Amino acid sequence: MVQDKFIRFTGEDKDNCLLFQGEIAQNTIRAAQADGSWVCLQNCHLACSWMPTLQRIWETIDNNNSSPGFRLWLTTEPSEGFPESVLQNGIKLTYDPPVGVKRNLYHLYMSEMLRDPHVFESSGGRYKEFSRLLYALCFFHVVLQERSSYGPVGWTSPYEHDDSELFTSIQTLQAFLNTDKEISYEAIQYTIGECIYGAQLTDEWDHRILITILHDFINQELVVSQNYIFTEINKVYSVPSDITHSACLQKIESLPQDTEAEIYGMHPNVDVIQKINNTSLFIDALYLVHGPAVPTKISDIEDVLIDTCTILLEQLPEKEFDEKAARKKYPLSQKENLNNVLILEIDKYNKLLKTIRMTLETIIRTMKGQEIIISPEIEDSVSSILKNKIPASWWKVSYPSTKMLGAYIADFSKRFQYIMLTSPSKNNLTYKKQWKISVMFNMAYKRVFIAGYIKEGK
């Protein structure tokens, strides 16, 4: 019989503790090689300093010094310290967390903790109250996790609400039910919301959202009412009347596969944003796997890059803004706030135009062999242009845009011409003082209107 041996790295800062764990792991691996047992090293991302030793051990393992039944299992989160040779030569298994309320709830109720009948028996004789609050607590945990998938719309900062927080909350709920004669819902809300889930929140508005959501899931009405629903949008999201473990699983099976954003307390339009982001991630993954549709010969790729960069250069504005002339004609002053925004726009557009032109000209010279040294920035730009995407160096000085490369350049030229007017007769530049919207720095334009309104009010 194969015997499993588990070594868990705790990731403590004390070097002697980590070395001690590493020594145990090394001896366990050597012993398992001899007797043909299995070894599992958990949380390898917490022992980055020991990973070079693991790599050396891995390189010495072969059929001559190992039993046929020997297996080495490693668990880790994505980490730069994990050895690439071990990752490339091993069989990789990845776990993707479930998506949606139905799948997440099913995952939680099939976990070891919630399948254990002793969990329900240790509620101090309050089986009904505990089971209903447990279902609501799991639903609350899923809502927090799903909001994270919407990016900044869900939470202003990325948070990881893992299952350990839920299990800690369940133990806290059991403690309150076992010790208090009357259930103190305010104490439960404070402990779970402030101490457990709210401990990692850094934004005040995120904190307020979490507490508001928690009050909908942990309250007295949920325990008393037999028809308590979490949202009016879809009444299927309710607490089951039968609160046994099997009945809860049947209730979860009846939930819809796709969950509306309103269940998470958000506007329906955020579903569109999430689908767009998921599609972009999927397309990027396809690019990484298959690469862009470009010619296979190097000479053909060079010709494509030269032609593409030349076409993009022709679409760019010929001249930059004359910032000195603009400052002279529209001087900065407190009375004319729009002048300040105009100068700011001119400066930003000049920087963006210089960056785009310099990148395209450098790529053309490089492809023609006029420049030999290629910087990582140019390599990234070449890769992005072949994928019809905006290079990262442009994003640093650019305005927000969801367009592809060709449409982005055309849009940039139109924005540029929106501010600048060329007079063929005088061969100089004049500037629009009043324009409908600020095309680069939107917040500055908004603040100008607010400041002007305040001054007029005075």
C-alpha cells in the first residue's frame, strides 16, 4: 500500500524553522525514493529560499535511485521563486475556483467541514438557527467572492476572501449560539463584518458595502421568517424551508446557472463590462498559445512591420502643438480656468505624439538594419503591433481607450485636430479656446466648470 507523507511549509520568517522544515522534507524524499511511497510538499511558494535545494534534489532523481512507486507531489501558488525546470518537467494540475452563486455554494456545501454532521450538532441545541444562518453566511461569502471578479466596480482594491474566513466565521457563529441565551445579531455582525472579513479592507467605501451586504444576510428576520429572500429581483435566492444538508444541496441545484449582477448589489450593466473583460482575457490567452497571424519567414515579418509602421506614421499629425504660442495667446490665470486646461491638454498630446512617432521610427530603422541594439520596450512594441494592440509604452502617456491599434491612431488624429486648426494662408497654428469636452484630462475639465460656477455664485 502506498503511504502519503505530507510536509507543509508555514512560511515563517525564522530561518531556522524553514531550514528545519527543509531538512525534514529532504529526508522524507530520500526515504520515499527507497520504499516507493508518495510525498506531498505543500505551500512551496512560502519556502522560496529552499526551492534551489528542491531543484537540486529533483535533478538527481531518476529510475536508478528511485523505486517505481515513488511519487513527488508539490502544491504552490503562482510564484517567481518556484523552479522552472521542475515546472516544465512535471505534470501540472491547476484548480480554477467555481464561478457563480450556484457553483460556489455547491463547492462550499461539499467541503469536508460542512459535510461533517458534528458541525451541526455542536450548535448548542439551536440546529434550526445555526443551519439557516449557516446557509446565509455561505451565500454572503459567495457574494463577496463574486464581486471581486468585476474588478474595481466590485471592490476598489483587490481582496482575496478565501474559505478560511468562512470557516472562521462558522466557528464564531457556533461560539455565539453555544454561549448566549439570546442570539446577539449585532455582536455576530460586528465580529464577522469588522474582525474577520473587514480586517483586510483598506477602503472606507468597501467597508461600508461589506457591512451593508452582511446586514441582509445575518439578521433576526432570516431566522424567524420561513420565506426570507435575499433579493426581490429573483425570489429563488431564498433560505430553504428544510434546512438539512441534503435539502440545502437540492435548493442549490435548483438555482440558475448564470447569476445577475443585482444579486451582488450592482447595476446590470456591470455584466457587460465583465463579459468584455473576460473576452479580452480569452483572446490574450489565444495569442499566447497560437501567436498572431503573421508570416513565418523573418524577412516577411520585417516587411509587414515596416509597411504597418509607415502607414501609421502617415496617419499621425505632421506638427506638434506650439506650446509657447499657446501660452502666449492663452496665458495661465485664475480668471480663465479653461486656459489652464488647454495648456495641460497640449502638453499631454505633445508627449503622446512624440512617443508614438519615436517608437514607429525606431522600429522602421531597426527592421532596415540601421539600428542593432533593441531595447525591451521596442520588443514589446513590435509584439503589440503584430497583434494589432496598443504598445505598453504608449499607455503610460495615453488617454483611456478600448480601440485596437489602427482605430486608436485614427481616433488620436481626430482628437488632435479637434484642438488644433491649421491655417494654410498664414501657415501657423491657432487654438480653440472653447471646446465641448476635454479629450485627455477629463477631471480637469470638470473641476474647471465647478470652479467657474462657484465664482459666478459669489
